[in-house]
Amino acid sequence: MLKTFANIFKVRELRNKILFTLGLLAVYRVGFYVPLPGVDQGALSSYWSKTPGSDTGGAQQLAEAFAMFTGGNLQQSTIFGLGIMPYISASIIFQLLGTVVPALEKLKQEGEAGRKKLQEYTRYATVAICLIQGAFWLNHMSRSGLVHNEYNDFSANFFGTLCFWLIGVTAMTAGTVFLMWLGEQIDEYGIGNGVSLIIMSGILARMPNAVFWVAENASIDVGGDAQMGPAKIVFLIVAFVAVIAGSILITQGQRRIPIQQAKQTRGRKVWGGQRHYLPLRVNHGGVMPIIFASSLLIFPGIMLDWLANFFESSGFLRMLASEYGRSGFLYSVSYIALVYFFAYFWTTVQFQPKEMANQLRDYGSFIPGLRPGKRTADYLETVMTRITYVGAGFLCLIALIPQIIASAMNIPIQVSSFLGGTGLLIVVSVGLDLVQRVESNLIMRNYGGFLGDSGGSRIKGAYA
């Protein structure tokens, strides 16, 4: 392993790519702490400390989930507060529209020119989403008294308040556009997927706080009343390693469909006839089902909590608000149902068995025992439906592990979140992609991979 890391810095091109990527990620982390002008940081800190936590489904739960998914942080109200989520939202919108709008579907089939045009539309949509989200967030801060008084009243100071709104919305929009540009620069001149690396760095930046909390509350007294005894610490370490191993297994897991290439005779030579495989991912939807499910489940908790506070005499609403907290039974059941729904929904949108069957037929390949065309498409759809059930079940298990451990061991969700959930899957997926790209560059230059110098040392699943 150490020899492989040494080989990385021996290759000049690879070394420059890694250093360039690390430099841009450092720029992102610096901008992460640049506050918006006009915001009362003291009042903002007090507001989040008094906001109901994740167990009641309050606004802090929304802000924490937003920070995990986007790489931004509304709790500090910085210029990168919106993170990269507007760009991701715009990309998902056009990705979904590309399957139902004929004009966008035609653009997708035009190759590089069509891809650039879709990218241009995505950027315009990102700016529009930033303007809307930035205006809503500034309005929330103004109504909550988180803005200095001289910038919080149009009637008393129209020009100053107007400047605050213009500067705030423009700064948050420019911050997201700058992050989008950073991601594109990493894609072109660095290594790895830029947007994914920005999100991963935001998630990993929260890990030291969790480690410090465990260290501060740790105790070597086995029989004492310490919150983190030796048994809990050992369990957290073992569970962390086991969950990461399981995440890697399901991320790399494939169902390989045998494919036979038809033989072709040209003169006296016979071409083709090779046998290869069509890999179908067990977790085809990646982290998207968990992101959609957890994002939707934030709003029932917030609405029920607000209704329970408004109708204080209603015990039923109070019970529902408690059940839709992260440790509630109804929350867990709804989470499982939504993860399964979005796993099949995302697979249906992304996986096109008819198009895949037609491509196999056009290239002169077929699945042994099945006729090309409809029979092949039906078979591929049946296989994907079955393996998606298994993949969605694993996603449910990964998603609920943090809530179960936090409730059973009485530890904060900020600590248990690194034992599963969306953040862990994002880190594992992006980390595997980054390792595979680095290893590809090393092997291309006759260096050994991360597991040794032998020919069989490549990461399993990286080269189908």
C-alpha cells in the first residue's frame, strides 16, 4: 500500500491532477466559512442552539440533512450556504425530462454537441433555482430576526434593506455557481467527479467533531456510568468497519448476464463468437433512493411538529409528531416504503431494457437461449426487478442503522450517522470511484495497483 502511494507521486501527470484537486477542495473549505454580510451571527448561533433537534423533526433536522446532501451549511449562512444542491437538482430534472420530452431525448442522442447543450440548459436552471432558494432563505432569516435591524425593515431603511437582499441573493447564487465551476475544473483538469468530491469533503469534514465527542465522553471505567464505555467504543469501531465493508460489497455487486456474440464469416476468416458478460448493478439507483426518501420525510415531521404546537390540546398530533421523529416507528416504516418506491422508480427511469436489447441485436450479440428483441428485453427487466429488491433492502438497512444505534446506545445522531445512511454511501461510492481512477492511471503506466504488483491485484468490480 505504501509503495503504491509512493508510485502515485512518481507519475508527474497523476501527481499534478491530485494536487490540483486537493487545492480546489481547499478553496471550497475556505469559502465555506465566509459569512453573508448583514447576518447577525450571534443571533444565528442562538437560533440553531434553541431549535428543536432531530428527535422532534425540527428545522435543525432539515439544515443537517441539507448540509449532508449539498456540501453547504445554512446554519452558518455563508456564501456557499446553498451548496451544490441547486446544480444537482437541475441535473436530475433534466435527466428525468430527457426520458419523457422528445426534444431533450433527441439532444441526448446527438453525442457531444447535444451533451453540451443540455449542460448549458442545466446551468441556466441552476441559476434560477439558486435565486428562488436564496430569496426564501433570506426571507426566513428576516422573519426570524437573524438579520441586523438596519437591514430588516424596508419602511425604516429601504435602500439598506434592498442592498442586503440583492447582495445576499447574489452572493449565495454566485457561491453555488462557483462551486459548479470548481466541480467542472476538477472533472477536466483534476481526478474524480468534481461535484461528488465536493459533497464528500463536506461530509468528511464533520467526522472530526464526531471523533472529538467520543473522545471527550470516553471512559475506561467498565462499571461506571460514562456515556461511552470501552464496550461501546469497541462496538462503534467494529460496526464502522463492518458497515463500510457491506457498503463496498453492495456498491460493487453485479449480476452478470452471459452474452454470446454471433460469428461472422468474411472470406476465409471467421470473426466474433466471443462470450462475454453484461453487468447489471445490484444497487442500480445508488444513493438517490435514500436522498429522495429522507428529503421527503423531513417535511411531515416539521409540519406535524408545527401543528402540535399550534393545537396544544391535541394529543394525537403530538403522538404523530413524535412518531415521525428519527427514532419513531412510523418514520422507519415510511422510510422503508419510500426507499423501495424510489429504488424501483429510479431504476425504471434509468434502466431501459428495450433499448439495451436493441443495442445487443444491432451489435450481433444475444443472450443464450433467448431470442433477440422482446424476449431479451423482458428477461432483462425481470432480472433487474429481482436484484433491485435486494439492493433496496440493503439500502433500507444502511439507512436505518444510524437511528437504531443512536436510540439503543443513547449517542448523538451526528456520531451514529457515520455508521450508515446517505453520507456513508456517498463517501464509499465516491471513494471507490476515486481509487479506481487512480489505479487505472497507475496500471496504464505499468505500476501495481493498491493491492500489490501482481496482475490479479486490481480492485474487484472495477474492470468488468
